[in-house]
Amino acid sequence: MLCLLLLVLGTSTITTATTTFTNFCNLSQFNFQTYDGNGMGCYLPKGIGGCDAVSMNSTDTAGVAASFVSPKLNVTPGRTLSISYSVRTQDLVPIPGGLSNGAPALTAAVYLHFFDSNGDFGAWSPQFGSLAPSTSDWHNVVANFTVPTTAYQMQVYLAYAAHTFTYSPNRMLGGRATGQAWLGNVTIVDNGAAPPPPSTITVPDKEIQGALEAGVCVPLQLTAQW
């Protein structure tokens, strides 16, 4: 299988839709980045199910924090996104010593980094994530995310290892693991607006109370008193 080690970051014109947000069947626009330690990333054309995949591994026993990263994509605040992807692992384990020693809280998974309209760093999702099985055959994973209310754009990370308390709040900079991980066949679906949180306020007016529970705005008619 062809392994292309040198990648060029492409320009994306993908924007939010109401159904399929985007299908990353072609991962050539993703850029491999290491954040702590030494590792290698490979782009695997048509690596799984007719779609591209990527593989990542550490190149020494000290481990590496690394990801394949997408260009910035436009998002709509308050939307819920379902992300599905395929993953495989081989001897993928965090470095010893736990989070305080630079071990990851997330391995072999997709996570999102949001930016506001000024391009400033925003939320990470999931905040810390979970560890993938150390060795597994190809299997599918589905995760749900909500776009923050201040988000304007996001980047998609196909993570080898990431997220550690040592580097908070910029958690892509740490979280080392050893072994190998493959990810591919990524799809993101926009499921629409997230449901409003339940109302914690009670008012006598039934119309206003209904609006509070539904999360909608009702115009109020005010009478000035002099």
C-alpha cells in the first residue's frame, strides 16, 4: 500500500449544510503535525472502503503527540454534528506515568477545535476524550458534538495521541503514546440545531412560559408609565 510521507495543506471550500456536512473520503487536504516527541504520519489513498486513510506511529520509546489536521471549515453555532470514522490500532499505549507525566487522555480518535470570528482559539471537543483499545481491527466509531455558540470555524483532528493536563488549555501540544494507529472513512453529518436546555424560570404568563420552555423569543408589549 502506498504511503505518502509529504503532504501539502490544501484550501477547503466546504461549508455547513443541513444534511452531510462533508465526507472526508479524500484526506489529501489534511496536514500531519507532531506536537511533542518524534513520529511519522502516512497518507494512504483508498486505504479503507474505497476512501483515504492515514496512519501514525511513534519513532522511539518516548512516544509522540500527533494528528492529521484539516483546514479551517465554516460552522454554524448551536448545531449538533455526528461524526463517524473507522479506526485500527496496533500496540497503541500511553507513555508511563499518567497525565501529569505527559500521557494522553485521547488516542486514535477524532476531535474538533473551534475558533471565533476573530480566529481566536476556542473550545476543544471532546474536552479530554478517551483511550482507544491498544490493538484492534478496523471498526467504526460514532461521536456527537455541539458547535459552541461563539464558534465561526473549526478544524478536524485525526488524532494519534493528544490531550493532557500538563499542556492545558492548549491540549494538542501534549499527550504522548507509542505504537501505531490508522483512521479513515470520516463523515460529518449536521443534525440541525441543538435542543434548548430546560427552562429553570417560571412566570405567570402562559405564553411567556411556553416560549421559555421552547427556547424561542416572544415580543413583549410594554406600557410606559410617566
